Amino acid sequence: MTLDEILEEIKKAETIVLLTHETPDGDAIGSSLAMKLALEKLGKKAELIMSSYAKTFDYLPEVNDIKKESQIEEYDLAISLDCATLKRLDNNEYFEKAKKTIVIDHHGSNNMYGDINYVNPVAPACSEILLAMFSYYGIEVDVKIGTCLMTGIITDTGGLQYPSTTADTFEYAAELLRKGVDIADICKRTLQTKTKANFELTKRVMDRMELLEDGKVAFSYIDQKDMNEVNAEEGDHEGLVNIGRNIDGVEVSIFIRQKENENAYKVSMRSGSYVNVSDVCLMFGGGGHPRAAGALIQGSVEQVKDKLVNEVKKYL
Ligand code: 5GP
Ligand code: MN
């Protein structure tokens, strides 16, 4: 069984590196930190490498142990968490050079780029996969690991609200709450608290919001000028795509933000109930989940908007 194979590889490895997707969200950072802590319980020291992460996550246990780079070039084992493709994996050179590779993920668009792939597209968060995994391995989920994993679950389910949330999710949440994980605090920090820059960007996104295709599509954007003017930092764009999604009648919300020094836009797409936005984004080399997906597209705001709306139309 895959889970046994994974444990076998972990036990064999002397050097382990943990990696996740670029611009990590709560599930990316939560699941990879939880994995690091769980490996320590198995007597294994792993390195977690991330180019950067949002200040929002400063409360996570052991977050200061995250490294930007490593002296080791060739690890015995590389584990990728919450990342659908090798292209999207931050610092993927460590993955490519590792002797053995494992992918643990919940994206339906995952293209199975590891030697061992443990992918469950039904799981609402990679963090939830880890909860089941740690229980199988007999690793005790303490408050620290629980805080990391609950952060992943809360952020990927919008506070246990998205349809991806299952009865199991609520049971895990109840179990972790009993153990002392402060779920209210996690919700407050990750879902309710807005940075000033995010607040300023929200105003601009609302001002520019266009409703297209009989109000079924919402479109808005921010560019580098906006981000400079409000002194935006990593993570300050989080949640802006939801503004369009929450408007009555909107099925697909499209939010794009300009990449630094590039004539390209990072796309965030959300859908209400029936459009599979992962399929839409796959057409542009991206991917994700049926109700939340993304891609990177070259061009100006108008060009990117036209390309996306023309594709989305086919699914309405
Ligand atoms: P977000 O809009 O929050 O950045 O991303 C929504 C979902 O789509 C996340 O699960 C994220 O991992 C995935 N996603 C975002 N951008 C890309 C991309 O360029 N490629 C792939 N494969 N997935 C993406
Ligand atoms: Mn995730």
C-alpha cells in the first residue's frame, strides 16, 4: 500500500527536504510544517524550504525553521505537499535532484510527478490527507501539529464552509478543538483579519468590478502600479477573488493580478455551483480544483480578460 511505501522511504532516508507550491497559502505552509513536525516524532530531521511566505502565518509553530535555501544539493528524499505540478513547485531543483520523490496532494489536476504519488482529490485540503496519514502511522497529533493542519483545513475550506468540506472534516475539527487547537484564533488570523494593503486593494477591485455574460461572470484586476501604491506584500491579494464570487447571480469570478516585471497576469478563478474552473484553467496550462483554480497568462488586462471570458462562456 502506498502509505506503507511512503513510511518505508521516510525510514530509509537520512536527508529529507519538504517543498510546496510558490506563494504558499495556508494549506501549503500548514501541511508542510505539520509534516516537518511529524517527521521529528519519527526521529527524522527534515528541512522545509520556501522562497517566501505571508506574514499572516507568523503564528504557526516552528515557522522560523523554514529555510530559503539549503547547503545540501542532493537529498535522499524530497516530499512535495499541496502542489499539482513540478512547474508550480517552489525550489523544484531540490525535487529534481533528490534520489527518491514523494508527492502528497489533493488537486484533481495533479499530474503525478513523483516516484510515489499519494493524491486524493476528494480531500478538501492536503492537511486533511496528513491527518489520516499520521493516524495510520500512529503519530500523535499534538497542539502544534494540529494548529498547522487546522490552518490548512480552515483556509482551504473558507472556514469549513465550502462544499468540499465533509463530515470527516468536522470530526477532525472537533477532535483537534478538544485537544486544545485554537480554531477561533486561526479563523480570525487567516480569514477575518485584513492587512491595510489588502483593504486598499479591495476598494480598487470593487471599483473595477465588471459583470459580464448576463451577470454570470465577474471580472476584476490589480496591476503592479496598484500593488506599489498600497505597498502590497506577499499574500495581500488573498481573498480578492471572493468579492466577485459572492455577488448574487455570479457563477464564475475571475480575478487577475500582474506579475512583477512581466507582461503576464496570475489568474484566480472561483465558481459557484457548476462550472469546473480547473478545466478552464487547464486550457491555459494551469489547474486546481473544480471550484477554485488558477493559471498564468501572458498579455495585457484586456487580452487576458478576453481569453478567459471566451473560454468561460463555453461552460455557462
Ligand atoms: P488561488 O486562486 O487561491 O491562487 O488558487 C486556487 C487553486 O488553484 C489552488 O488550489 C492552487 O493551488 C491552484 N492553482 C493556482 N494557480 C495555479 C497554476 O498556475 N497551476 C496549477 N496547476 N494550479 C494552480
Ligand atoms: Mn490545498
